[in-house]
Amino acid sequence: MNITDEILEMIKQFETIIIHRHQRPDPDAIGSQAGLGEILKTSFPAKKILLAGETTDGLDFLAKMDSVTAKDYDGALAIIVDTADTPRIDGENYDLAKKWIKIDHHPNDQPYGDICYVNTDASSCSEMITDFYLQHQDELSLSDNGALLLYAGIVGDTGRFLYPGTTPETLRMAAALREFSFDAAALNRKLDSVPMKIAKLFGYVFENVTLDEFGAGVLMLDSDVMKKFDVVDAEVSSIVSLPGKIEEAQAWTIFVAQEDGTFRVHFRSKGPVINELAKLHHGGGHPMASGAKAKDVTETEEIYRQLQTIVRDFSTK
Ligand SMILES: [Mn+2]
């Protein structure tokens, strides 16, 4: 029995299944969570399937969350998708569930769950859920809306099939989803468009990002900048990959001021491995896309110096 068979067998044993994903969700978090939810609702209409966590402005067009109480976890199965470690799980009480399953594509720094299914070769958790569905098509069904959700997740985590995580398998999964009936062009447009104030911030990013001679980039969005563009942390995720458009950029870090004076730190790379650096600063993630935290400006400066060393070593080896 392979691991997806074990997952299906466990799902069959439970009447209530509560699906969680990570905090500050992106389209892959919502897509894999709600896409799996659609598969389970369509395939097992008698089961109670709930989506846990906060409903997120800006992504609520994909799916809205259910209100889940502690009582719902009595004898329930919790499935946690796209979430590397338990502190990042959105929604409380998952630890009250009778059993847990982890399904994720981030490095398995914290294995958890009665079943822990991690595939770091997958572009996205939505790709893994699509594969799960395809492997068990004889027993599972997928609605058009479920296909849309999973497709949104793959598009989100691959930057519309641009990032290096995109494999032949990714494209096979995406192709299978496109067999369903949904408006993929409209979905792509929706995922790719930003409000005017964010478009103005795009301009600021290109004006102000600096690169050293090896292509290590840095951009600071301090509280004055955040105020000037009238944006909060949750709204700036779409700028993180922008410096990648610059030919000379190899890897970059973006610091985003938080209300409490600390900084959220984003790392992206075209080659140098940056997740070990993220781990040094209370973060982690993928080798080419990670996040961390900095307590003050001094720590942001230290992070950029460390990034410069990584990029220089990569370029000169
Ligand atoms: Mn993901």
C-alpha cells in the first residue's frame, strides 16, 4: 500500500474531517485546502467536511472558511496541508483531533501527524492533491470548482509555471485539471491583477531595490513607505517576486515593517540556496523561496550581509 492509499483508507474511517492550512495563506494554501475539501465533499456526501482557519481578504473569491468549534474535533480526522510546522497552522484545536495527516511540499523540518506525506519535488501542495485524486479516480470525484481551486494553487506556487519547481509532472497535473470546465483565463487574470495602490508600490520596488555586483538584492519597506502607499503586510506579497524580473538579480531579500517595529523578511533566489539563511533568523521554507523575521534594522543589515556572502560564493565557485 503506498502512502496515498493509506491516506484514503484513513479518510474512509472518519465521519468528520477538518482541513487546515498555514496562516497568511496564499493561493496554494487555500487551493489545496478547499480543493481537497471539494474532493471529499463530492466523493463522500455523508461525511462532514470543514475548512478551518481565517477567511482571507483578497482570496475569499476562492473559498470561504467554515466556523469550526472545539466540539467538532471529537473523534475527527484533521488533515493539514501546505504547512511545514505546527506553529504555522491556522485555526485552533487541531490537536484535539483523533488522528492527523500532514500533506506538504516544503522541506520536512518538522514531521508531524499519524501519516506524514511530504513530497518536496512537488511544485505545490495543490499538485500533490491533484495527484492523490488521479491515483484514486475510481473512488474519488472532483467537481469543476474543485479543479479550479487546485489549478489556482498550482498557478500561485509556480508563478504561472515560471518558477524552477515547475516539472513535467506539474504540467501533467495542470493539464488534467484543465479538462474540467472552468474559466482558466479569468482565474489567471484575477490571480495576476493587483489594486492600483499595489501597482504604485511596484514602481517603488523597481526604483529602490539595490543590487550588489554579484546580484544580491535588498529592498526595505519601512513603516514610512508602508504608510505612504497605504498598505499593510498582508497586501505586499505580490511584490516579493518582482526583483526576479531584473536580469542581474540572483537572490534578494525584502524587509517589511510590522506594527510592533520588527520586520518580516522575504527571500527569493534564482540559484543560491537561501533557506538555511532563513533558518538562522527564525524562519525557513524552500531552497529558492523562504521567509524569516528580523527584530530590528540591525538584524536586517546583518541578513543582507549574509545574503551577499551566499550569492558571492555561489557566483564565484
Ligand atoms: Mn505551497
